[in-house]
Amino acid sequence: ALGGVFGKKVYITLGEEGVCFFDGEKCAVLPPYACGIASSMGAGDAFLSGLILGFSLGKNAEDCARLGLAASRFALGCEEAVNRLVTAEKLIEFTQTEALYE
């Protein structure tokens, strides 16, 4: 069932180096968004939630990775495991307006 959603996409988180993704044709590394780190607790789960948001919206592999990175960025900046101020709309807007850390 998940093959229909995820297809042949592969994502590997690289910590402070960002994420590597492969969509069946393109392999690329995206750096993370700049952020201060309050806690790393929940950052991996947040990344996955951003990916799933992208998949559910029919986004391409790179946009899914950007949503995952954005969700991780908000989790890293929060001392709690879940940043309750983040919404799907906020993640989408953030990825459309903010540049990745270079």
C-alpha cells in the first residue's frame, strides 16, 4: 500500500548536512534550513511528518524533502518533542518563502 504513496523515492537524513533524496531518476542533497537548536528530540519524527504532508499533496520528491526539512527545523527550535505551533499551512508557506542554508 505504501508503495503507491512513496513509489521508488528514498530519503536519507544527514543531520546538520540536510537530506539526500532519490526519486528514481534524480539524486540530490539539500542542505537544512538555518535554525537555532533548542533540542533534537522529535526532529526525525517531524521530518517524516513533513514528507508525508508532501506526499499527500502530490508534491515532487524535492518539495517533499523541503517540507521534511522545514518540519525538522521547527522541531529543532522547540524545547519540547512536538512544536504545537506548526501547521501544514505554516510549513508550506515557510518552504515557499525561506531559502535553504547554503
